[in-house]
Amino acid sequence: MSKKCVVGSESVRMIELGHPWIIADAYTKKWPAGEAGDLVELVDASGAFLATALLDPADRIVARVLSRERMRLDRAWVLKRLERAVQLRKQHADLEDSDAYRLVNGEGDGLPGLTVDRYGDYLMVQIYCSGWRRYLKLITQALEDLLAPAGIYEKVRPQNTRELEAASDSKKYGHLLAGTPAPEPHHVRENGLVFQVSLERGLNTGLFLDMRKNRRELVARVKGKRFLNLFSYTGAFSVAAAAAGASLVTSVDASPGYMAQARENFNLNRLNPKRHEFLVGDCLTTLDDLVRQKKVYDVILMDPPSFSTTSKNRFTTRGGTSDLVASAVRLIKPGGLLITSSNHQKVDLADYLKELRRGALQGGAELQVIAVTGQPEDFPYPVTFAEGCYLKYVVAVKAVKG
């Protein structure tokens, strides 16, 4: 029998509005003792049932709502949620030339704190709520039954900042849960292009799946143009631009390892890396150098990390964005494009646009926003969960003066 846990009036209101998180407060401190993975019944002060939730007592989010009804977390329930997630992608996501995408997006698919990504014939599970740890075998078996992948991996991300800063891309954070091991590196397709990923090594796999649609949209904007890609990571946007016929692609990243992977991604797509530029260095410093060299670009893209794992990195989303924009606009020819992106969940679009405005004014340029997009269809979120709308991707024209 599930434990009954009383929530305060604010949490009652949030549950009734459909929000899936219960944040630790004075009420949750009085809950009966429990362990991560326990199913609990959330009730109001009068004892009336509100929802069934997954307990994670050591986390700030102490419980995540699984259903507004009483339920059992068994194979049938998990399979039903997974089937619904798979069907949504079949019906609504354009995946014709891609075999790398998100299959389960946590709260957006009714499995809060759990994600599943597809990388070709392999699946990658990630747990953001310790409550799921108890059910990992159940989830793995359900995924095998439903999708018959070649293998299923879990990638474990360090929780504290100090561990993240010490993270290495050669360290193994991924391990095989079921099936046969994936090749290292493993090749996947996105928008008809080929990219290498690692399901074992590094904090990330080498390809950010939530940018798939934005990379496809970039193609029409860069043909015959000079393209500068800041925080280029493993060069996915650079490969897309080069394949689309950009006259010059300049990639900038602080990591030599990422730059080597970017060159390899060029080679995988039969694009000659020698025809393009790969610059290793801090992006702000490199921008200053390019300004001094009087370089000019038609399109500049910047997709900085919201959290940097390099202690010397000067970037933060709040404040850092405006400095980047101020430097970048000096390199864009009038009528050219500045494309900026942020996946920082705690910075909403209005605040992000203020950073862009501050940078444009600082750089003496006028920017006209022509498009604002976010994550693709395989990253859904409930309308009741604003936190799920995290990705901001802004396309702006540098206005011609006069």
C-alpha cells in the first residue's frame, strides 16, 4: 500500500494545474520516511487523493507526479507510456533522413526524470531522478520488447559541479545495460549527414539531438556564404553548412579534442576539411582576434553551453551573451545573419532577448529578429510545464544603416 504524503496548498494548486514536480518545503519534511523509487499518494490537508508520485527524498524535487490516478508502476504501465512516446514521433516528427533523435523526453512523455535517445540501432537511457534507478531493469526490458534495439546503454552524469569540471571526454560515463556493445565510435545519420558519436565516453555523445531541425533550417541560409560557428563542439552545424555549399566554414572551440572530431565528421561526409578553418581557442578572445584581422562573415552562429566544464572559460549565459553579441556583430556584413542559441532553462525568451539587445547596442548594431524557434517535435513538453520549453534559437539580421 502506498504511503500517503500531505502537500501544502501551493503544491495542491500546482498539481491541479498539471505541474509534475513537488519541490521540498515544510510539508515534505513531515512526510513518512521513504526511499528513492517508492510510489506515494499525494493528498491534500483533508486527506483527499491528488496524484501518484515517484519519491526521490534526497533531491530538491522530492517527488514527480506519474499519474492523477492510483496506479502500479509495472511492465504494462511502462509499456503504455513508451508506446505513446514512439507513436508521437511516428506521427509528428520529421525523421525521414535521421536515425538519431529523442524517443522519450521525460515530463513531456509522462515519464518525468527519464529520457531515452535513439542512436541508430542503439538506445541511450538517462536518469535525472534517482527514483527510476529501482525500475531500470523493467524499463530496459520494456524497451527491448517494444523496439528490439541492438543494445541499450545508460550514461550517468555527475551530479555536483566539481565532478563536472573534472569531467573528461576520454572517461567512460556510459555502460551497456542490454544487448551487444556499439562500435566505438558509432556512426548515426541526421538530415542525411553522417556523424560519429560515443555511447561510452564523455559526458555527452558528440551530437546534440535537440538541434536537428535547426541544423536543417540552416542549410537554406548559408549556400555560397562565409559561415562562422562559435562553440562549434564536434562541428555538426559546420558540417551542415559545408554540405549546403557555404564558401567558407570557420569553426571555433576551446577543445582540441572536439576540433579533431569535427574534422573527422567532415571526412565522414566527404567534405575536405582543408578547404575550411578550425580554430582552437576561447571564443571571446578569438572574436577579438578576428575583429583585429578585419574578417567579415555573412552568417555567424553561437551556441554556447549553459554550463562550462572548463574552469578557464569566460562565458556565462547571463552577461556573457551580450559580450559575445557585441563582438560578433562587428564581424557581420550589413544584411548578414546572427544566429544565437541558449539551452539555459532558467533564462526565458524575454530575458534572453534583453541580452541580445544589450549586446547589439554595445556593438553599435541594429538587429532585426526574423525567426525564433526551439526544440524539435521529439522534445515535447506539457503545456502545464513551462520548464520544458528550454531551447531558444534566434535568427536576426544585422540591419543596413542609413
